[in-house]
Amino acid sequence: MAVRVRFAPSPTGRLHVGNIYIALHNWLFARKAGGEFLLRLDDTDRERSTEDFANGIKADLEWLGLSWNLFDRQSVRLAIYDAAADKLRANGRLYPCYESAEELSLKRKVQLSQGKPPIYDRAALKLTDADRARLETQGVKPHWRFKLEPRDVRWDDLVRGPQHVDETSQSDPVLVRENGSYLYTFTSVVDDIAFGITQVIRGNDHVTNTATQIQIFEALGATAPAFAHLPLLVDAAGEGLSKRLGSLSIGQMRDDGLEPMAINAYLARIGTGDPVAPARALADLLPDHDLGKFGKSSPRFDPEELKHLNARLLHHLPFEEARKHLAAIGLGDV
């Protein structure tokens, strides 16, 4: 089967180092395998998504050389999500719930006070048709939960190795909000099926989501793709990226004079055990790229180390090429 991966940012801001770290490893994985790289904008958040941010995402990827084979956006695919949700309703895996946020919060507090895990009690499944009709007549709009099968879900992660999650300890996730909008957990699966995604490469903050999404794949009659969960970046001291570093945009790095290949070479190698070294082209990074080189420890993102790599890259450029690069950032008198 031909490899096809995806990078799926939300156009609610500019791309930052954490985004590009994920995008780059998807791109390198696809290109090394002779596969395809899909850019999908997860733009169902109508209030925060903007066309300016969407264009900025494309511009940043193009500047880094991360070209895509396919492009789509979730906002034009709502009818496809409707059909998938109807399929889950028809086979009894998507059910309406009418509790308010306050009622759910109270339930969780009671469960915790009794030493029980705060798992949704599936009270909505006990409602009769008359109960539901009465609530809806009163103006209560339902949200919709996916009915998990109470089992151990297992997969062989391309980075973390054998994984399993006991779904008996998880609440049935909400897939459809009261206003009818869909959550990422659901739309991501529907799109991955539709586009034939073969590997999902993302941050390890999605590990728990994976077990739930595997069940959604199966409920929709599809085989789940392979999964690879990369360790998230931390700062030079080993702490979670600060707000300043975490939001370091690619646009800002470009304005600061960093070369795209310095960024690519740095993010491709930190955390792999390979030495961080200059690379002239993305093709130079392909031979050594291997998701199996990542451990569970988080790669350290050090802006000073990146600047040093950038200086090494410029130092090895032919003089005329280096002068053009310097002129582009306003340092032409060399």
C-alpha cells in the first residue's frame, strides 16, 4: 500500500516550532517512502479560524520547502461528517445525551467523593423515547456520545512500541456538540478514512485519543492506520516549552534571519541520537530519517543551538549565495 500521511493544523494562528516538528517528520516519512503528504486544514472552529491564518500556514510550509501533494479543509466536508455520524447512530454507537455542563460537573464531584473514577454513567441510555421528546420540547438540545466497547485496545506504535489502553476506564467521548458541530476526535477519523491515510504521525499527547479513535475507525467499518506518537519538545532545561518558546512562530524565525534548512535540519535530528549538523537540502535528511530512532524522552529545543547551526550553515555556503541570503534580511553590505 502506498504511504500517505497528513499534517492537519487549525488555522487559528501561525505555525510554531512544535507544529513544524510534527509536519517535518510526516513529510520526511512520506518522501523517504515515495509516498504522499496531505495538508488538511482543521477549520471547523468558525469563530477562530481565518483565511489569513490559512494562507500563513501555506506560506510557512512553502518557505520551509514542505510541499504537499493533496490539500483539503474540513469546513467543506460537513456533509461527509453528517453521513458518518448517521452511520454510527444507525448501528447504536452514537447516542444523545441531555445533561448540562453543571449536571455533569456535579456527577463527577459525587463520583470522586465516593472514590470512584469520574466516568460518564451512561444515564442517557436509560431514557425512553418519551423522555427524550419531553426534553427536546423543553428546548434541551442533545450532545452525542460515542459508545465505547469495554475492552483493552492495543496497537503497535511506530515510536513507542506496543501500546494498550483499557477503555473501561474511559468516558464515552462527546463527538457532536449541542450546536451540531463535530469534535476533532471524530472528524479526524472520518477524514483519515476518506483520504486513505496509512500512518498517523503526531505528538504523544494524543496517545489516549488513539484507543478511542481506533474504536471509531472500526465502528465505521474501516481498518485503523498505523500510529506513531512523537515525544513532545521541551526547552533546553528539560521543562515543557514556555509560552514564549512554544509560540515561536516560523514567521518570526524567518524575520530573525534563520535559514529554512537550519530549522529543518535541527528539528529533524533532535531527539533521534543523530548529531545535529547542517544540511543543504531536505533530500539530505532522508537517508537517516527513521521514527524508530526516537525514544520516550522529549527532544530539547534550544534556540541558541539553532542559531549556532544557522551560523554553521551560512559559513559553508558559497560567498555569492551567502551574500544573497544576508541581503534578504537587510545585511547586504558585506
